[in-house]
Amino acid sequence: MAGLNKWLRSIVLFLVFFTIVAYGWYLFGGAQKEYIVTPQNSQYKIIDDSVQSGATTATLEINKHSVFLECNIINKAKWPFCEIAISLTNYIDKGIDLSTYHSVGIDIDYTSPLEDERVRVYLRNFDPTYANVNDPISLKFNAIEYSPGVDDGLKIFPLRNFQVLSWWIAENNIPVDKSSRQFDNISVIEIATGSYVKESYYAIRLNRLVFYGEWISESSLVKALLLLWVVTAIIIIMSERFILDKRIKHTEERSQRLRDANRLLYNKSLKFEHLACTDPLTRIRNRHTVTEWLEEITIQTQSNDIPFSMIFIDIDHFKAVNDTYGHGFGDTVLVKFAETIDKLIRRSDMFARWGGEEFVLFCPETNMSTAVEIAEEIRETIANKVWDFDREFKLTCSLGVAELVNESSEEFIHRADLALLKAKKMGRNRIEISWEHQQLR
């Protein structure tokens, strides 16, 4: 028995060591990978409106560090444009699987007659269920538009921000199950002038194009380690099942007693936890509880590449309410305000009182556009609601919306708070948005 125990200890120590090393390797970036698009591993060419009998002229200069497209747009074609087309492979139907990458970094200098004019970036995917090698338009358009400016450096976009163009879906009669973004067979990348160009000189300098991903996701690594532990445990159990049968039975009985005791304690703890987590006035979550929860969900959301948004809400001119009608009436306003919003939100949302007349709504698995829709519903409901107070009273609120990017929970809150401050400075009863790391004033 002593020899068996020593053998078991050795196996467990090895598994612990291996698990720590494997997970540490992941945490310190060992699983990170990059795919850099360069003139050495791809082919560049010009595409313009000449296929539409247009008159646009363009030149392309390729060197070791960048690709430079110059074009003179002539308003002859119905949709004048020019673009850099990057072929990642020699065959249009045999592209590169970018589905294991989560983001793309783009460094473009864009010269155009309009300030902050956008460029269009297309990741063209080939799928034989809808694409034809003889019809370039049949490749799926995974698209974004953004304003690159000049000398603004590398900008990184999550691939989840790319959208499939609706006109392409309609024109090719794409079924619903194939209408979402797709990156498993990207053969062409296109960088084009904006959607509404005018007759003028345009230039696109592509300095860097890189995709960021992971060799293995955190969830897959955890599953693999868990499987290793489970398989090892099964082998150990099967090896000693005869000599440990009575001990296992005794352990199971004891474990059941412990589970029963823990369940009783857990049910009691829920009651105390509810009291500790609830704001005594509005009966919604308090700031302390949300702060601890936010740190955990921020890490989980970023690790699993899931959208997560928050809405900061502030009652307009609330100090004047207290000064005019008293703090008792102010408390009533806070309670009814919280009740109204609580009825509007989804079950998955986390609503909490942040302090004073400030409230915060966290929206897991929610992108910016959906969060703005939720915020607008709240703002409009509050502004138009007929309140059952004992006096005539008009109530409005200001809101700041932010979507989580690669940042800490404190930075996330700070951006939303800045957006709220801007909404108040801009006149209140409005919504302001914080776009990634921009500084609102």
C-alpha cells in the first residue's frame, strides 16, 4: 500500500507540474501566433472601375516595406473606385484558414480630398456552396470601413467587427446559414477607396497587415488538461478499485453527508449574500458586489472573445430635486427610477446603483450597437414617463455607453464615465458613446 501511495503521489505531482507549466506557457503568450501579409508571401495588383467602363487611372508601387497605390478618380463609371487586391495564394479556391485568428492589425496612410474619409477592407472568403472560381464577385465580402488617416500607426480590429455586405447576400441569394462572416478560406484581401469618392487624387499606402491569433484557445487548453486529469484518474481508479472499494464507499457516504451539510450552509449563505449585495434603498445590486463580479467577467469575456458593453446612467439635475423637495422625495425618485429601468432590462443584464444618483447597467454578450439601442430605450422611457409622484415632476437622464476592448475593468468603467460626463456637458437627456480607447472631453 505504501508503494502504491508513493506511485500515486508521483503521478499527481507530475500532473500538477505539467498543468502549471502548460497554463503558464499559455498565460505568457506561448500560444500567440501572427500571420503577416507581405510581398514575399502574397501577390498585389490594382483593381479599379475599368471593368465598369470607368476612366479611373491607377499605379501600384511595391517595395520591401510597403505597397503604394495612387489613383486619379474620374466620375465616369457608376461606382468609381480603385483598390489594392492581395492574393494570399495562387488559387482563388484554396485560400488561408484565418478562423483561428481573432484580430487584424492594419497600418494604412490614406490620402484623399476629404478629412477622415474611410477606406473599405474586404476579407474575401471562398466556399464552394456559394462561390465560383470564374466569378470573383461570388467570394464572400467580410467587410469593415474605417478612417485610417495618415501616420496614425497600426490599428487593430477584432474579426468579429467585420460584417457581410447585405447587397452581396441578396444578389447571390445566400441562405441564412451561410450569411454570417466566414474566415476559413480567405484567398483575397482588398483595400479600397471609400464608398462615396469624388473626382480627385487618392493614395493608399499599406505599411503593415497582420493577423493575430492563438495556436490553441484557453478553453481548448483547459479541456485538454482536464481530459488528461480525467484519463489518469480513470486509470488509477481502475488499478486500485479492488483494494479501495470499501474506502470509496465510505468516502462517498461521507461526501454525501458533507454535500448535504454544504447545501444547507449554502442556502443560508444565499440569504446573507443577498442582503450584502443589495442596495438598501433601491433593492438592486450595490457597487461593491458589481466591482468584484466585473473583474471576473472582464477576464472571461476577453479570454473568450465575447462582446461586453456597459451603460452609465445619471439622473439629470438630481441635486436640484433634493434641494427643492427634500431628500425624502429624492429617495422616492431614486426608487421609482430604478424600478422603471429594472423592468426594461434583460435577465442577462446586471443593473446596480453606483452611488448617489448614478446607476450602471452591464450587458454581457452585447456589442456596442445593441447597447446603444438599450440605452436609447431607457432614455426615451424615462423622458416620456408620467410619474405617479405627489407633484408634477419632469425627469430625464444622461447615459454613457462603452464596449469592452483590451483593457482593465477600471479603464472600461472610466471610459463609460467619461462618455456620461460628455453627455451631461452636451446638454443632458442624451447618450454619448466611448469608442475603444478614445479620450472624451
